[in-house]
Amino acid sequence: MTKEAEVKQPTIEQKVEEIVPTLIMSDEDRYIADRSKSQPKTLDEVLMVKEKRYIPGEHRLSLPKELKIYLDRFAFRWINKRKRAVDEAINKGWVIANRVLFPDVATKAKHLFSTSGAIERGDAILSFMKKEIAEDIRRTPGIKSSAILKAQLERGKKGLAKGQSGFYQPKDTSSEKEDTGLEEGGGLQEGRDF
């Protein structure tokens, strides 16, 4: 017999040992696992992290300084990381800022991008769109409000029809009309369940 013939095929027990089990995680556990991938890998890296200090007027959700060169063409905003908020923002035309769309920023400042490839701060994701469109979206509620207010003021300038006082006068809308001897809308009766 040759050495090749002596090599045995693995048994079923040996194959079972090689199987890697699939780990089922909750959303929170998966999120924590993803976040821990982007954190420091050694204790020395942890010691090198310094406290973030903000200049006056700057805060955690300020636009990163690496993206300020794009402010002449794009408007930026933070959206909540919940699915509903992200879907609504995307439907309005906002685009999630990621390392594919900003490759120059991604090579200079890798720390800005999370494991998903987006720029995240806590529960917020940075999004952007063309500046002119964003300004129109932001102006629309003010324009609608001004139009409603103007219509209300114009209605106040018109004179009232003859016989109208301009005050609210309630009308009886009850469907029950009983012969109580009182006029329509004659009031409540004692001892009756309502």
C-alpha cells in the first residue's frame, strides 16, 4: 500500500467539528458589534484618544470642517437614524453623505466615516442636497403660512352681509327632535341618561 492509499477520508464526527455556527443577534447586539469594529483595537490606541473640545458656537452636530469646502454647492443636514426618518428624507431628495460620494474627504479624514460608510454622530446621519433645492424646501412652510395669514387679513377687510354680526352663532344639529313644548334645541331634560 502506498502512502496515498493510507490517507483516510474524514468521518462525519470530524466534519461536524469544522462547522462554524451562525450567530443570531438582536438589532442592538448587531449595532454594538458594528460600532466596536470602528473603535481602537489596542490599549495604546485608547490612550492616544483625546477629549474633544469645541470652540464657541460649535457643538457635536456642527458640520465637520472637512466638508465646509462644499457649502457653496450643497446644503447639509442631520437626519435621525430611524428608518422612517431616513426614508422621508430620501423621498424629499436628501442624499446620505458617505465615503463613496466624498472620496477625497474619506482619504484625509477616515475617522469621520462609520462602519456603514456614512457620517454619523450618535443617532444622526449627515445628508446633503443641491443648495438651491434645499433653500426652496426650507422656504416653502413660510410661504404657505404667509399666504394663509394674508387670506385671513383680506377676509377681515370685506364687509359682512346684511344681518350678520360677525360673531359665532351656534346652530342646533341634534337629530333627535322631541315634542317637548320648547323651541328647537330646547335644552336638557333632568333624569335622562345621556
